[in-house]
Amino acid sequence: MPSEYEEIFSGNLLRLIRKQGKYECVEHPGAVAVLPILSGGDVILIRQYRPAINREILELPAGLLEPGEEPIETGKRELLEETGYHSDNLEFIFQFYSSPGFTSEKLFLFRARDLEYRGPPVEQGLELVRMNRAQVSEGLFSGLFDDAKTIIGLQFYLQGGAGS
């Protein structure tokens, strides 16, 4: 597989490159999403504004991998920053590419249990939303969720993924 490329743009988050003279690709550092499950079985989601689509969405806590950071550490950091909950019990579920037709972004999905509330989220502008299985199921069927990582994580949750 040829690896020659031409850099078109390089920013703070990503790079746009042209591969093989014709394929425009976004190079992305990767990210982690966390499925936080409270002791009673409810999940914690966050509502936040996403500039790329110019509106708020309801999604799993998630964030970018920092250089040299292991995905599990990113998951712990993002869980605390975005929800105010800490967990030492993060379990890797699986990894997937968000949209391999144009980006290298790989997402690592973790389930977090034994959550310990440490205080309000560090990140501003986030609203925590607690949902039970019935609410998640209804939300999936009604189109409440439109973020791929969240839909994937919540489907895993509803299917009982290894004791979700």
C-alpha cells in the first residue's frame, strides 16, 4: 500500500493530507469514549454544544488521546473532566474507526463502573443526563441520539454487553 502523501493543512487537532495524488484524508490522533454505568444500572450521558453541527447533542463522555497517553488513562481523565465521576474500573469494550472513508480517527470504547462522584464537571457548558434502560431504548428508537460513538455504546449497553 503506497504511503506517499502531500500535506494540505495542519492544525491544532488534525492534518489534512492527499494520499496517492487523489485521496483527501484527515489524520486524527484518536479518541476514547466512556460508557459510565451507575451502581443501579443507569448510564450517565452529557449534553454539549458541537460547533461542527451547530447544535447540542446528547452523547457519551469522550475526548482526544494525548500524545503518549494510553487509551484507558484518556478514558479516566475524560470521565472525570466531563462528568465529575472517577472510576478505577474501566473495562475495554472494543475499538472502531469513526469513518475510515476519509479519516484515520480510531475510537476506543470503555465501560466504567464503580463510579465515585468527585464534584461538578471541570469542563464548562456540559449538562449531565442520567438515563435508565427504558429511556435509552426509547431514545435510540426515536432518534434522540445521532452521534455514532454514542449509538454504538448504548446499543452495547442495551444488549447487556457482558453485564452492562
